[in-house]
Amino acid sequence: MARLVRPRKGRWIAGVCAGLAERFGLPPALVRLAFVLSCALPGPQFVGYIVLWILIPAED
């Protein structure tokens, strides 16, 4: 299984969705769609994204 990093290629904003997709073997578009759809629900999605942006290291 791949380690969790934010890739340099294929990222849109910070690479969080692309990194999660790569780690779990999912298509990046599916993870991005799930995030966008989850933003319609109440909750701290944007805060979680920013926290993951800070915690997940960038690819070397």
C-alpha cells in the first residue's frame, strides 16, 4: 500500500484528495466528488481539509 503523501502531479488545490485516493487505491475524481458533495452537509469539512493539508507531507 502506498504511503500517504500529497503528490506533486495531479493535484488541484493542495493534493489532499489526490493523496487520499492514491493511498486507498481509489480514483481521484471519486474522492474529489465525495468531498464536494460532503460540503453540502453541515460540518467542519473545510477545517478538516486544511488540517490534512498541514499534516500530510508533500511528496519529495
